[in-house]
Amino acid sequence: MSHETQIILDRVVLVKVDANIYGARKKLKKEDLVLADGSKLPPEDLASLGSKRLLDPDKLTVFNRLKKEAERICLRVGTRFLGGFAVPVESAASITAELERIGLDFAAAKTEFIAGYDAAVTDWVVRHPEFAGIIEQAVDSVEFVSTRLSFDFLVVSVGLPDSLPPADIARLESKIGSLSEQMFYEISVEANHLIEQSLLGKQQVTRSALRPIRRMRDKLDGLGFLDHRVAPVVSTIDDLLARIPTKGAIEGSILQEILATAMLLSDPDKTRRHGEGLLATQLPVVDETEEVIEYAESEPPAVLVVPTEPTPVIAETAADSPDFTDLFDGIFDDELEPESASDDWALEVLLDKS
């Protein structure tokens, strides 16, 4: 195992969030559909039926919100890794406290949902009287539903086993080495969101626009041990924040600098190259008689310039469907792909030592 890999494993813990949420869906059967004369469904080798909802999906919103909140808490200081989150050791205690609070909120929401489950199903039937039969025949018992709602988490340290074939060690080190790439990607997603929601086309912004910048700065600072190019990027952000007025709206040249910095962070490759370039300018002068140290090829630091075209943000959107389309949704949806088998293997090997 390389020295760099050992440093990373010593400085992170793996946080696994296990949130199970009842889907309130059942497979849509052919007999559930009433077709007009002469109409027919496509054959199964062409398309498969989707699912039918058994109650109002809004009743389950609270559980999805709590699950996403737990993920945001972990992502605030950590990065995705093997189906969980690699979090700095020093942040483990605060993460645990917040996840315990979410666990209590989840349990309270579950108690309320279970108490009103029968009424929620009845209300759904009343709202869709023409399809009452296919709803009622698929309704799950309240006892079953209770087993499908749970929230828990696990915090563990990880390490490479003492004896492992060289090929497997190389595979694991590759996954551990990709942590910095994942970190830069997550930063780019948040930077793109900041640009689209708060900065693009604005002549002035409130100080609330600085919160995402500070979040990104703190995340990079906490995970700086993943990549040597992080430190100068953090210094760039610190220099910018230090020059922002302490009160009043943010506008003019300083706003343009904020936008330029966000544009930089929105591109993982440019962020890495910028950090590499800043490091190159800080290298000490080496005497010709001393040993020459080889550094990775880098480009000179670039001046932050606001691009004329922002990096596009691809966001998932969802819209309410009229009539009965909320009852029969996803008729021809493809199944979701399972988690990577390679990630599962790597997680089992790493946790085996613990």
C-alpha cells in the first residue's frame, strides 16, 4: 500500500446512511388496464408495464426530505465513496450528532404516517373511484409498511487487509485515489447551482450568496489531504472573501470576482489546473548542485475571466401530472441500475479488516 493511500485512510471514516422508504407502489398488471376496442399493449419484449400508486405520494415526502438532508450533511464536509461518504475524522462527531437528530425526526414522522395510513389509503381510493378495485386489491398491511420505513447510519474506519493479492490492492488504491476526483466534481455541481440560482445576470446580490462559497471553501479545506492542488485554491477563495465588504449589497467588480471564482470552481479540470499553476509559482529555487526534484507538468496560473457562456447545469425536474397519470406512472420506465458490483466488492474488503 502506498504512503499516500495510508494517509487518506488514516484521516477519513466511512459514513453509511441506510434510509429505507416505503414506495407505496405495486406492479401494474395487464388486467388493471381497460383498453378501448381494438387497442392492445406492446409485447413484453418491447415494453414492460410500470407501477401504480397506492396512496398520495405527498404523504411520503417527509421521509425523502430527511434522507436527502442526511446526505447533504455528509456531503458538506465529505465526499461520496463506496456507497457512503468519506468524512474527515475530525468531523465524525458532529456528523454523528446531526444524523442522530435526523433519526429521531424520521421515527416521529414514521409514527405519524403509520397512524394515518388507513385513512390515507381510503382518501386515495375516494380520489380515484374508477380505479378503486385495483388499488384496494394491492394495498399492503400497516404491519408490512412499518417494516419498510427505517433510518439508521454507520460510522466505521477502513483499512486495507494485511494480505491481499497485488492486483486487488491496485484496484482498491485506484478507488481510494479517485476520492479527489469525486470531491472536485461535487464542488463543481454546487458551483454551477450557485451560478444559475444566484449570480448569473445579477447586478448585485445579497450576502446570502456567500454561503455556498464558504461551504465549498470549508469542504475543500477539510479534504485538502486528498489532493495537493487544493490548498492554493482555498487560499484564492480566502483572499476573495477577505476583500468583500462586511455589510451592504455586493456589486461591481467584487461581484464579478465572485462570479469568476464560481466559474472556475464549476469546472473540475480548470480548478485542478489553477491549483497546479499556483503551486508552480511557489516552488523554491533549487541550487544546480542540489538534487533536482521532478514535479508534475503544469500550466501557468490563469487569470480569472468571466466566460461569456456559463457551464450548463443539468437538473432533474418533475412536474405534477393531470388526471390519473399520478396513479399510473412510469408505465414504460426502465429499471434503475443496481449499485456497482465493483464498489460492493471494495467495501467488503475494506470493512473486513475493521
